[in-house]
Amino acid sequence: MEADELMSLVKVAGDDDPKRALAATAAARRELERLEAVQVRRARAQGGTWAEIATALGVSKQAVHKKYGGHGLFHSER
């Protein structure tokens, strides 16, 4: 999904029709989760530590490692 499509979802999330707004909110959340995972994977591939990634995300190292560390998609613990 492109950034402009994500922005369209965010705009629709403010719609007066709650069903339409909720559907757009859910779609935007899924896309943001996907984008976050991609960026975590990129950061790890470029040598980023779990602590650095956690700081960037505003969460604990344990939280980010729990969410992304056990997937087998990322490098081992640093």
C-alpha cells in the first residue's frame, strides 16, 4: 500500500458514518502494523539493536523483542 492510500484511509476514518470509519480505521491499523514490521526488519538487517528499535518505537526492549524477536524473520538477539 502506498502512503497516499494510507492517508486516504486515515481521512475516511474521520467519516460521519461510523461503520465506514471503523472499517477504514481497521484497515489503516493493519497497514501500519505491516509497515512497522517492515521497518523493524530493515533496522535489524542494518545492525540495529532491539534497544535502539524499542527507543524509536517508544516501547521497552522486552516488548519489541516479544513482538518481533521470535518470528525467525529477524537476526538473533543483540
